Amino acid sequence: MRPPRALVEQVASRPYDVLNSEEARAEAAGNEKSLYHIIKPEIDFPAGTDEHDERVYAKAAENFKKFQTEGWLAQDHQENYYIYAQTMNGKTQYGLVVAAYVPDYMDGTIKKHELTRRDKEEDRMKHVRVNNANIEPVFFAYPDDPRLDAIVRKYTARTPEYDFVAPGDGFGHTFWVIDEAEDIAAITAEFAKMPALYIADGHHRSAAAALVGAEKAKQNPNHRGDEEYNYFMAVCFPAGQLTIIDYNRVVKDLNGLTSGQFVDALRKHFVVEEKGEDIYKPEDLHIFSLYLDGRWYKLTAKPDTYRDDDPIGVLDVTISSNLILDEILGIKDLRSDKRVDFVGGIRGLGELKKRVDSGEMRAALALYPVSMKQLMDIADTGNIMPPKTTWFEPKLRSGLVIHKLDDEK
């Protein structure tokens, strides 16, 4: 299901988890066709209503039905693949919208690199169950594939179905329908050859969608394995086109140390160089940027602080977590410690400076971004990345395409 071309900009929204209820309320103001009425339905209740209230989930389903009745979402007449391209800062990445197979998630063919939280999974599972649909896609990467590239080039040379610049972020979103049987078969055959797919963004949505699919399989005494609930919606991008941007840290205090004592403590594991008042951005792996007392410092990890043969130990997020946040600052658990916060690199290092200069935070640490190769190596070896390691941008727009879990066309 997807919106008619004339309505796509009114329907499309940011993902449910990148904004809060009040931001969604403001963005959807005066627009009854906004997908926020389905993915953030608490906006249809008085401010302060708990987004996990059962009435809120029921409202999502009611609104989803309304979108179909009003024709704001319409069912395609045949099964297609789609191309969803995103353009940010002059660079375009081309994703294929597919239905991923639930058993592939369950047996690890679809690979994860993050832990999920059960409460977040359960929230999304309720949303999938009540709508009997995957309203929002997940974001996968696949190993680069020249045959798929050729099919994508063929369709992207044509007039797109959707083509708009999203308000707020200024990113371009373009969409084509792959509807020729020969190309559909070729895409299916290429994906069948791939040893694995990789979750880039959307671990909780992936888990929730797969768990609901598996639940439905168990509940169906005549389960065959090809029903629509055996699949969930993903947009898959070639790994070589994706950019992971930095995910930085700010800390509230120096664990009782003076600034001088903190910098001296850093010298045990890092070569420390003062860079002055101008923003300093790390230019390579194992180089960090520290902002403290109005000045920037370059921290270069000493060679004995990491192991190139250890996919987790070699990560800058591991080095900084173990040797700065834990050893010096006493921050042991990044998931729960309130003395540390995380800032996506999309906001720039100016955001780190701002939060420290305001007095809200005491110091900031900027990291060089993880590479797609590092992410895939970790997933391939069955390891899990430390919390708050990867930030993908641009985010997928929700509402361009929706996958219903019943078999009715």
C-alpha cells in the first residue's frame, strides 16, 4: 500500500523514534493525512497522554483504516519491488524496498549488530499486531551487487513515482516502481544468492516485525510458510553507498578531577595535543577530539590500547568507553548512567561545544565514525557493538510504502 502521488508529501513523515510526541503534534498540525496519526497516535489525545496507553494503539488501527477508506493509502494491484533513493549533501543512495523473510531473521541470516530492549520491542509488536501491518520500513545493507545496480540504473533513468524534498531536513526522497516480471525475478534471484543481509538501522522494528510474524505462524494451524505475515518490510541499500556518521559523547562531570588532572590521566593511554579554540574534528580511526574549558584537544590512542584482530576491541567507541569513560570517569554502563549523553554527528561538533559552554555538560568527546566494513565484520563474527556506536543519515521517510500482513490484495 502507498499514497497516491499527489498526497505523498502530506502522508510521509519522519520515523516514529526520532521525535517526541510534542514534536510530532507540531509537525502534523492541520494535516489529517500525516502518517503521525498512525505511528504517533497519541497526538490525537490531550497532551501528556501516555503513548503506551491501550487507547493509543487502538487509535493507530482506527486511523490506519481511515487512511485506506479515504484513499490516502491505496493497494498496488500486483506485487512489486520499489527503489527508494535519498539525497543528502549532493550524495544519493539507492535502496530496494523488499519484503524480508521472518525465518531469515530468526536464524541469523539477517544479521544484527546491536542489542534490543524488550520494552521497546513489545511497544512495536503491539503496533504491528493492532494494525496487522508493517507501517514503517527497516533499514538494511547488502553486499554490493553489480546486477542489482544495473536494474536500479534502468528504472532510475525513468520518471519517478514520487520526488520531493522533505521539510525540515532538506533531503531529497525519490521513488520508482519496479513492475516488470523479468526484473522482479532477477532481483529475487540475486537476493537468494546473498549469504546475509545486515540491519543498519531499526533493530527494534526488525525484532518486533519478525516476532509478530513468528507468532502468527504458530497461531495458524494451516501455516504454509508463504503467507504475507512471513515477511516484513525493509529498504536494502548497497553497503558501499552508505555512510555512517559519528556518534559523540558529552559528560556531566570529571569524576572529582580538576581539568588538569583529567588531561594528565588521559596521557597514560593517549598522546594529547592542545588544538586551541577552533573546532577540531578527528581525521582518522583511533583519533579523538576532546572539548574542555573552551579548548579543543587531539587525543591519539597509543598502539597498545587496541587490537586490530579484535572486531570489538579495535573500535574507537570501545577504546573511549574503556579508557576514558570507565577508567578515568567511572562511567561503567553507557545504557543507564545519567552522567553521559550522546549526540548524533548530524548536529555537528558545534552542538558539543554548545552543551559544554552552556554549563549543562563539563566535557565532550568526538569520535571518528565506524565504517560499514567494521559493522559487517562485527555482525559476521556474531558480536554486538557497544551502545550508541552508529548513526545513519539520512533517515528513511515513513509512509512511502506500507506492508499489510494479510494475504488480501
